[in-house]
Amino acid sequence: MANDRDWRNLVVREVERRRLVRRVGRIQRVIGTTLEVSGPTASLGELCQLVGDRRQGMGEVIGFREGRLYVVPLGPLPDVSPGSPVHFLDQTFQVRCGPGLVGRVLNGLGEPIDDKGPLEGPFVKRPVDAPAISPLRRGRIDSPYATGVKAIDALLTIGRGQRVGLFAGSGVGKSTLLSMMARGGRADVHVIALVGERGREVREFLEDDLGEEGLRRSVVVVSTSDDPPYVRSKAAFVATAIAEHFRDEGMHVTLMMDSLTRFAMAEREVGLALGEPPSSRGYTPSVFAKLPVLLERAGPGICGAITAVYTVLVEGDDFNDPIADAVRGILDGHIVLSRSLANRGQFPAIDVLQSLSRLFPSIAGEAHRLAAERVREWMARYAEVEDLLRIGAYRQGTDPAADEAIGHMPEILEFLRQRKGETVAFEGAVEQLMRIAGGTEGTA
């Protein structure tokens, strides 16, 4: 018996020794922030330890070609040199999820950066690259979600579990509108991802836009523009995995991501480093494959729901940008912020006529829907004659429908304006809208 046990121990030690030899690679080349590694076999998404001369770091396998593995560092690149060892760990990246995350600020890999000490448990570890829920197991979206922004709640009503895009150029008020929704939204917890954000603006967003009250019921994931591209990309998946955890606990979660465009830019950098051919405006094909993988993970679940708002930065106010065009086809609606409205001093600068909530007809009551249709009709009619009004070429009485629209526009414009710190209840917003629409019942 003793000989058999000694023999088994010898076999186990030999297997472990050989396995260790197989699982150690050597760095052959560094291409930007991507490492080319020879030696082992490894699967996509597998974690590894990068051993430098003085420092160590973590990496992840993102591709392979002709017997070589491509690894990206999850953090600053250690001081590696040709032949530096890479130890493969036979595990994938996971993030800690639990109630202790609420009120905390995390980096792109899910680690705290807010100087409040370590995260407090209990936690469960959740894989970051998880598949979306089966479409047949999803709940139906049948109730409105109150954002606290009256222009959205009344005219572009969002459902609990809906996914919408916030499209705008730079400096038009995306972050401000996002913070208004974070403060006024009726959700159990908010998960906010700042992807590729300027380092200067992170603290401003947390203190000025979100505030203590908003942060108290939020989880904020931050990856600034100086992070490696793969970490910026990973931040979006980390935030989504955290939101999925709370949703699976039966909560209603709001996932806000600023911005989806910077996520796509980070994925483009990774794809180009791997040798992918650029396609539309320099974006690689994998970018357009990753977008639905990320976006389809939000939405209603079996017992909870994720209402998701993704900002999309349109370069040069070109709303036919390839990323904007691809995202519009995936999401359940889009809210467009107009630079011309912002220049006129209308905030939030929501262009109602260019915006759309695909679920509005099914979640709004009939009276609410009719009132919204009437107000939108007035706005569209006014837009047709606005240029004539500016040059004084329109004569009152020429078109009774236009006259009616012109008479109601001051009230409509006042309704669309909302101060940064102001929150309007959903019922109050709908009531104001119906009051405006019903003002012509006797004259229509």
C-alpha cells in the first residue's frame, strides 16, 4: 500500500511539473501595448502573470496566430524584456459583486480607487464576459421608467428595461443630462461607467453632477483616457457584469455608460494592434461585432431589469457616424441633443423631433400618448415655418395649423427647459404635458 501511495504521489508531482512547464511562455515581441508570447497553449480570455525585472502585472490572452499568443496587460506594462516569463493561470477575469459596491468608485478592473478602504463583503465573483440572457427568458417591458427629466418622461417615455442611446457632439450636455437622470431616476441602484473620460472631469462629475445623494445609491466604474485601451474596453464589461448581478437579485438597475464611442475607440486600438484590417472610418470589424455582444446584455431579466442609457459622441455633429449608425440599429430608442438648441440656451438641449422611444406607444396611457402626439405635431409644424418667421415672411392667418403651433411654442419651450438640479416627478411631467395639449380643446 505504501509503495502504491508513493507511486501515485510521484505521478501527481510529475504531472504538475510537466503542466507547469507547458503553462509558461516567453515574451518575443512588444507591439504597442500588445505582447507576442511563444511557448504555451492557452484559451482566449485566459489570465496570465507577466513577470518583469522589478515588477509584475496581469495580462489576458486576446488572440493567437501561427503558434504565438497575443496578450494585453491589465494595467501598466511591467518592465519586461525579450524572454521574460509569462505564467498562465487557467482562469478568466471575474469581478466581485455584492451590496458593498454601492457608494463606491472602482477602476476599470473593479478595484476601489476612492480611498475608502477595501471593499466590504459578502461578495460573489462573476465572469465579466458572460452571455446575454436568452430572449425567450426575458421579461416583457410593460411599465414606464421615471427619469426625473420631464422632456424625456412626457415625450420620450422610457420603459423599465429599455436600452436607449444619448447622441450628441462634444460640449452639448451629455454628462449633465446623465447626472440628472442618475439623481432623479427611480431605480434601486445606479451603475455608472465613465469610459475613456478625462481625468480632470471624473472628480467634477462625482462632486458637482452626481453629488453625495446620487453617489450614495450608485456604483461608479472609471477608466480614464490614459488607461491602456484594453482596460478602457474592459470597464464597460465590468460595469455591465455588476449591473447584471443586481438585476439577478431582483432589483431594478439603471446602467449609464459614458461613452460608448470611447469604448469602440478602445476596441479599435486593440483590433489594429492584432493586425485587423480597418473597415469603416478606421474601425475594425471586431468593433461592430462587440457592440451587440455588450448592448444585448442589458434589458429585462427573469426577475429584475436593467434600464440602460449609453452616450454616443458624434464626431463633428455627424449623426451618420458608423458607430452612431450601428448603435441606433441595436438599441430601443435614441435621444438626440442639438447644438443649435444649446446655443439658444435651451437645456437640456433635447431635439424631440429627432428623438425616438420605440416602446413609447406600448407603455404610455392613451391620453398621455395623444397629448404627446399633439405637442410633437405642433413642434413639427412650427419647424416648417420657423425660417419664414425669422425673416418676417410669414403672414398670420395664412395657415391656421401653423398659427396654432406658433401660439403654443412659448409654452412648449418653457416646458422643455429644466434646471440642472431640478427633478420633476413622472406624474407631474405628464400632467403638464396634457395641460399644454388640452389648452386648445375648445378651439381645435
